[in-house]
Amino acid sequence: MRFHQALITAGAALALSFNAQAQTKWDLPAAYPATNFHSVNLQQFADDVDKASGGKLKITVHANASLFKAPEIKRAVQGGQAQIGEILLVNFQNEWQIFGADGIPFLADSYDEAVKLWRVQKPLLEKKLAEQGMMVLYSVPWPPQGLYSKKALNSAADLKGMKWRAYSPATARIAELVGAQPVTVQAAEVSQAFATGVTESMMSSGSTGADAKLHEHVKFWYDTQAWLPKNAVIVNRAAFNALDKTTQDAMLKAAADAEVRGLAASKKANGDSLAVLRAGGMQILPPSAQLKTDMKKVGDTLLKEWLDKAGPEGKQLVDAFLK
């Protein structure tokens, strides 16, 4: 009887250890609210992996910087504190210029161009991340950046002396080049800054404007499609290698689907947010030929400055993109 009992106990322990082996749990830190289209897409990706792996891999999405703050996510994945994570590539430009390629104004100025830029950026990124013990699964662009202004703009000269919201080195540099006054304002304070006259103009997406209800304070948004920064989902290479082949394949397939779905979701989010601004009384306009020409010049200057810093790799990327 005692022997029989021992057998049952051993069997139960074996079953438990088998289950523990059979199910792997991963954490996926992300920086944006759970309702943001990027986060919704991440959750769908996690669900797809769970389903395709037959429940062997469970990925928990930690949205809204609840596990790690945006600038910490890349290091967390590299160091294995999280097995997988979502990052905004331009955040890491100071570490390596190629991370910021999709933040160069007017280089890739439409969804189609953003997709083309990703094709030439991805191999360089894969090489760099491989050196750091990581790999990239997929990327999704944010909606295009446009120009908000309290007054009508016919050329860049109209921005001279205007208070301009800057939130990155590139946006501060644009202000310098057009003669505007850069003022540092975080995303959470945009609405108040426009309401109180702290700032009168900025470059940002329709999504940012809709979130901040800018139609209450700003009359014009010019659809310059200046740049489409991308989020990328990165994974710790050792954690990926530890998965069985079926689960790896399931993840790569789910990632490919997420990239396609995310692009469509970004386009939809862009349309929806511009509709909100328009309904609130903001004029959504194409830039005049002169404004377009002026801003293109600004973009050329910023591209030249970026190339000086990025060196041969940067030149290789831009040449391949412009081919």
C-alpha cells in the first residue's frame, strides 16, 4: 500500500514538473495606455502566441509603463528582467544613430515610405540587436506628424518668433531653423500649454491633438506628414532560443500578423483622431507649396546633420532608401 502511495506521489510530482516545463511565462512591458492601438495590437499578439503554442507560452502585457518606464524597457529585455518588450526606436538615437532614422523629418513622409524605410533599417537593426543579445520581432509606425498652429501659416517665415513646443532634440532644432522660440512641454501638459499661451505651435500627430482636445485652443493643423516614428517589439535572444521550434514558429507567425494589423490600426487611428479634431472645429489642411518647400529644406539640414553623426552606416541606409 505504502509502495502504491509512493508511486502516486511520484506520478503527481512528475505531472507537476511536466506542466511547469510545458508552460512558459513571459512579461512584456510597454509604455502606452492599454487603450492605445499599439497596446491593443500587443495584446492580440500575446493571445495569438498563446493559442498557436497550445497554451505553452503565456505572455503578459504590462501596459502604461506599469512594469518599466519607456527608456528602461530596452535594457530590461537585454538584461533578461523581461523576456520581450515594446520600445519607441527614436528614444535610443543617442545610443546609436540608426535607431533614430524614422525620426528624421521629411525623409519618409507617408505610410508607404515608412514601410520602405523599415525594410532598409531592419537588417542594420537586426545586426545591432544581435550583438546585444536580442532580436526584433516586428514594428508598427505611429500616425504621421503634422504642424499645429494658432494662426494660419503660408510659409515657414510665419513661424518666426512663435512659441514652439519642443519635446526632443529634433523638434528643438526645427524651431531654431525656422526662427521659432522652442519651449519644452511634455505630452501630458500640451493642452494646458496651448490654453495658457505658453506655446502656439508644434509638430505632432493627430492622435496627440485629439488626446489633448487641442481643437479647443488651436485653429489649424497642416498635414505635413513630417515623419512616422515606429515602435518595435524586441525579444531576449536566449529566452527565444530556449523555446521549442513549434513555439518559436508560432511567435514569428504572430509577429508577422501583428506588423500587418498594426499598420492598418495606425492608419485607422490617424483618420479617427483627425475626424475628432475636425468635428471640434479645427481646420485640417494640406500645407501650401511654399510651406512644404520650406519644411523640406529644414528636413534636408536635419538629414545632413544626422548623416554626419551616423557615419557610413547612416549613408548606407539613406542610399538604400532613396534608391
